[in-house]
Amino acid sequence: MRSTLRELRLPTGASGGRARLRSFPSRIGEYHERRDYPALKGPFYLSVHLRFGTVWIRELVAGASSTDGPGARTWLLELIWREFYFMILHHHPRVVTHAFRAQFDGIRFSNREDWYRAWCEGSTGYPLVDAAMRQINGTGYMHNRLRMVTASFLMKDLGVDWRWASAISRII
């Protein structure tokens, strides 16, 4: 069964961000245990709200900092990592199109268009990768662990340049 936008139902706008935040206290205690499993409701689904400013990083840090326990500590570390990579992007804008370490710009990829297209469409034959790509194609969302798996698969298994992924709309 193909996913649709109606199945995920992430609330949007400032009111959607507030709704997500209201679920924070009841779920943060298990965050460290549930965040790695895409089939569980582990993440807070706040990335889009952070991206578009409908929730604020300081608000999330304050909430995590004022809550005790391993779930809150794990989530706070995830927020710190997010901010760290934004700092890298700010101070090294070349990382948008180049490797952070210049010696890795010399890596050659096979860049097979047919393999890239299969990855984009979720038809590689690898069930986890395909399910993840169908999830993002159908809902606009992909679980963080699945983002890591699909990105790694694209480069390491298919031999496709990571920069092609930013051009996914040219294929689909």
C-alpha cells in the first residue's frame, strides 16, 4: 500500500509546532529508547518546524534541559549536533557542493543513472531502502535513521555521488 500525505498528518504552521511541543513531556522519557526505530513513534517530528521557524531551538533546548533523564539528555545532544552542523555550514559554505575535507572531493563515483532513478523511486530491490524512499516520496518525511541508511546506500552501495541527491526532483 502506497503512503499518502494523509497517513502521516504532521501538523503545520505555528499551531502545528505548538501541538508537537505539547506531546514533548509525555514522550521525552522514552526518546533514547525509541528514536532509532522507524516503526515506533520515537522522534518528535519537529525538524520541519525548526527549519521554518514555527518552533525555536532555544525553546527546545530549554525544555530538554529542564527535564531529567536519559531521554531528555539524548534529545538535547541531538539538538546540539543539529546546531553544530549549521555552524559548519555557516563557516564553511563550500560543504554544500564539496566534501568537508578537500581530499575527498577526488572520490570518483560510477553515477549510473538507472541505479539513481531506482533509488529515487524506491525500486532498488532492497526493502528497507525502498520503503524509506517511498515514505519520503509519499509523505515528505523520512525518519532520521532511514535518511542515514538511504544516503549511505546511495553512495557506498550504488556508487552515486551524494550531490545527485539534492537534484532528486529532476528524476521524479
